[in-house]
Amino acid sequence: MSHGQHDVLIIGAGVIGLSLAWELSNRGKTVHVIDANLPGREASWAGGGILPDANLQYALDPLDKLRGLSQQLHPIWAERLKIETGIDNHFEVCGGVHVARRTGEAAALAGLLATLPAEGIAVEKLNSQQLRKLEPALDPDQFLAAYYLPNDALLRNPRHLQALVAACEKNGVLITPHCAVTDIPIDLGHIHSVPSPQGSLRAKQICITAGAWSAMLLQQLNIENGIVPIRGQMLLYQAAAGTINRVINEGSRYVIPRRDGHILVGSCEEEVGFEKGTTPQMLDQLADFAGQLIPPLNGLEIKQSWSGLRPASFDGMPYLGRITAADNLFIAAGHFRSGLHLSPATAVVMADLMTGDTPAIDISHFSILRNNNTPEGLSPV
């Protein structure tokens, strides 16, 4: 069975693939998105939806520019998706609280946040009284340091993904689940079709957006890359609405409020290959962390727990751009913990590149060529 040719075939229906499909379809392209499982049900679904503040105007580093552009786009996308699909992704600028309980962590946090005002990001140091007023559920006496970032934002990622799927389908994007691709044949520097369980898939351009699983496809193409799956575990409580109203961060862990009183707690970083699933030990650690940070959570039943595999890269930057092994092959993967946050900007710069425009920001720094000096891999733009 052979499918009709589309302008673009996107391999991977996570938040990056769906965002790119929506952006390309809004530019008049015909798009086919395939996924080995269900759309939007891997790392994108498993995360928390935190959108840390960023400012494009002051950004110098390429990754900061990607963050800044995304931060501009998120409220616009949320409103457009709501209008077009009727699905509210609960985007809101709720603010974030960053705390530390140990001397070394307090010093590290102070150093990290000290650079933010120069980047146009608002930061307020909180005393105990201010922290108690801001988030009464926290015990300020246990913290050596506390800061407030008023422009940190949040969205409800499962709803965002549902909205993206609906918006894509409304634009005529074909989304095919349970369609795993293991081989991308290249014929004299060009991809004519991609074999799949659903038949031969033909498109003028192909983009790999398969998250952690992108590494397997790149290896099949003999392209060196630094994408590694990193497992994160999460748990969910149901508390009274308003128990907390902002994201509470301590180091790499966090507690996230939902409007209906659900509270998410995460996360960890485990290098266990492609093994998904939760472990009693890590869930106990997360529950202890949550109860210490927010005492009202002590004794509450854990409603649900889950895990996801984040696509880490060796230097913390995603891979964006062309793959020179074929003249019609592209990649957007390796966003680690920031896939949801960086998805709108990633979609815009990749759609710029794939439609022949100059990307809104320079993406040459995200080239796979940064891994080595061989001619294979990703070409700078």
C-alpha cells in the first residue's frame, strides 16, 4: 500500500512534531505525522508544563533566544488553539518560587539567579514574611533562601497536546498512530519514500521529531549523535484548590499546581535506557520531598504516578536543522526537559528553514556537526 505524497512527513507526534505540523499546515503545507504509539503520549504528556521566564530582547546565547521566542509565542499559541479548537490549555503566568534548604544549594541558587536581571528576567528575593504571604502552605523557617520569579508561566500539557492534535486535524494534517519507522532509505542523497507498517510513505521533505527514539533513527543512518533517554518519574495528589498557586522549585525538583487542586510532583533523572515505569524507591523519595516542602501534602493519598523518557543531549542543546545525508531530511530533537517550553520557537524556526525562509533565530549552533568534525550529520544553516 502506498500513500499519496505529502509536502512533509514528520516522524514523531510529540509536542515538537505536532507543533511543527501545525505551523507548517498554517503555512499551506500538506503534512503527515506518524508515531510509533499514540500522538502526544510520551515525554510531552509525562512532563509538568513549566514555562520558565525568558526574554528574547536581552538574549545573547542561542538557547536563550530559543527560550525567549518561545516565551513570546506561548500566550499567542494558547489563545489561537483555544479559538480554533475550543480546548483551553490553561496557560497562565502564575509565577515561580525557588527555594533552598542547605547552605551550598542556597549559594548556588543565588549565583544562578543573580544573572537573570541582566537578561531581562524579574527576580525578587523573599524574606520569611513575604514567602508566607505568597504561599501560606510553605513553612518559611525551613528555607535558607527563597526567590520569586513573577513571570514564570505554566500550562496543562495534556490539554495542550489535545489542542495541537485537534488543530492539526482541523488543518487537514494526517496523523497516523502505531506506525513505527525503523529504516529511512537514502538513494543518492535523497529520500524518495519511507517504509512503514502502513505502507510506503512519500513526502517531499522528512523531519525526525521522535524525541529519545530519534537516536535510533540517526544510528540507522550512521549519524553520530548525543541523544540519550533520561527517565523522569512523577506523582499526582488531589488537594484543596489553592493549596499552592505557583510552581515551587527546589533544585531540579518541583511541585506544580493545577486549577482544580491537582498537584504534580517531580522529577528525577535516571539513565536506564528505554525502560519506562516507576519504582517504589523513587516515588517514596518524591513523596518525602513533597511533604517536606509543602506540609499539607503529608498523608494525602497518591492518586497516580507515571514516568517519561526525556531526550537529553550531550551538551543540553537540541538538534535542529538539516541532515546532510539527504537533501530533504531534517531533525528537531534532543530538547531534554524543555521540549514543551521550546516547542513553539522550534516549530517556527524549523518551518522557516523547511519553507526556504531565513529562520527567525540562527540555528547553526544546534547542528549535529558540533559532535564531531566529520562531514556527516547536520549542516549549519
